Amino acid sequence: MQLKEVLDRTHIVSIPTKTNFRGVQFREIALIEGDTNWGEFSPFLEYDAKAAKNWLKSAIESAVTPFQSNGLDFIAVNATLPAVEIEQVAEVLSWFPGCNTVKIKVGTKEDLERIREVFRINAEAQIRLDANGLWSVSEAKMFLESLNKEFGSSLEYVEQPCQTLAENKKLKNELTFPLKIAIDENLRKVRKVRKVRKEGNLNEILEVADLLIIKVAPLGGISSCLQLIEKVDIPVVVSSALESSVGISAGVALAAQLSKKNQSPLPFGLGTVALLEGDVVSNPLLPVDGKIKVEKANVELDKLKRYSVSDSRKKWWHQRITDIYNLGSL
């Protein structure tokens, strides 16, 4: 799509979140209308043009590519628990009916109390911890060792415990019990990783990672994700970046391809539409019985109008898209 067509086909919306998710209370999203599908461009507002480039590439790819279910009807997903107050935990988990695996945001206050509350509500829960790189090696080691003593095998993995790959490698070597480490930010944010992906040399990351967290938009689209996944022989968990059902549908399409190949038996992190107060589609991709449907998101024009933003915000997003598009290689 040429720039003018992208801008002409773009609709900007702002959807409230149910919780304060990473400081986000309104999710501003640019939706690109294709002939048979839609694409979502929703990098967080603080991302600069270079950081957001892959998100626009992914959105355009989705808009021009027909949705593919690969014959699947549903995929399993985990619940996602932001760093909410303890008294809110039960309410948040109720938004993810049937999800026995819970991804818990950690690295903030009351982490242990929040985890204990999850097990109080569901003694059979399997938990995934996501620190977003907020821990030091010593902080991570101390917390995870104590958690292992209390909950043992109920801890499935820890995602991005420390900021750098070197720190995560050090933590992996120092832990006194077996714990899988999932890598997210080190895959998609480290500057040299883009070169690593192109060369097909993921050895540095794979020395640390037991799993890879794959997010369609930050990695540049479904085709880019598939190229990356073909180069690794460890499990991947397709996850979201707090998108509307339009963005989630791209993750679902990727997850359906992996599930078809039996490449990932783990629940995916694609249930996060449940964290939004609204949506722009007639068929929100919300968890039911621990699963979400594998289907194209059907955008409703009335809902685009309901969540539409001011003219000044539209102008801001159009300029953002223009700046990114002019970087080239889209």
C-alpha cells in the first residue's frame, strides 16, 4: 500500500482499559482497512519512529493478507494479571473464564501477595511470571528461589526476568533449581537482534532462552515471525501487546499455523482483549472455557465512531504513520 492509501484507509480509536496496564488507561490504536481484512498499528505512544516501524509493517501486511484459520476453531490462552491491588485479583481472573494458566506481571510491589492470591482462588493454577526486565540478577534469584520453595512445579516459566541478555544468562546459571526462562524484549528490542535474525544466527539468544515470546506486531508481521520460528527448535508462545481484536486476530492466525504443526502445546498469551473496556468488532476475541476463537475480526463502523478520537489526535497519528513510512523498507 502506498502512503496516501494507508492514510485514507486509517481509522484512529481510543479504547479505555479496565486496569492501569503499564500506566496505560486508554489504548490509542490506528486501524488500517484492507479489501478483505484489517490491520492494527498500535505501538505505545512513547515509541519513536524506528521502534514503531515493525508495527506499521505488520499492520499493512495484515490489511492486505486474507485471514487464515488453517482449519482450527479454537486456541488455548492464558489469563493475564497486571500489577493490580490484591482485592482486584479475583475480578481480573474472572475476565478469563476457564484459563488455568495465569501470566502475572511482577517486578513491582506486592508481587508475592498477588501470586498467593491467585493460588488462593485457584489452587491448581500454573503461573508464568513476566518481569519485563525489572529485576536485577540478585533480586530475581532471591524471589524465584523463595517462590520455588513455596509453589514448586506450579511455576511454569519466568519471562524476561532481567533487562539484558547477559544478566538473564547469569541468572540461568545461578539458579539452584530448574526453571525455564522465556525471552521477550531481548528478542525484539536489542538493536543487534535485527541483524542476528537476518543472519539466522540465534545462538546468543538460544543459550539463554528455553522459550521465545513471539509478538506479531513488534516483530514485523506474521511472515517475519514464521521466518524466525523456522530457525529455532524451542517452544514459542505467541503473545499480544494489549491490542484490540484486530491486532489479536493476527496473533491468532500465527498461533493457528503453529498449533497445526504441533509446534507449541502451551497456551498462548492472546486473551488480553479481556483487559479492554470495549472493542471495535462484532466478535470480540475473548476467552471462553480457556480458549478464544480462530476467526477474522469483523470491524463495525459504528464502534469505530464510538471510540473515535479528536481531530488533533488523528493528525498526530497521521504524522506518525507518515514519518515511519518515509523511513522506507515497508
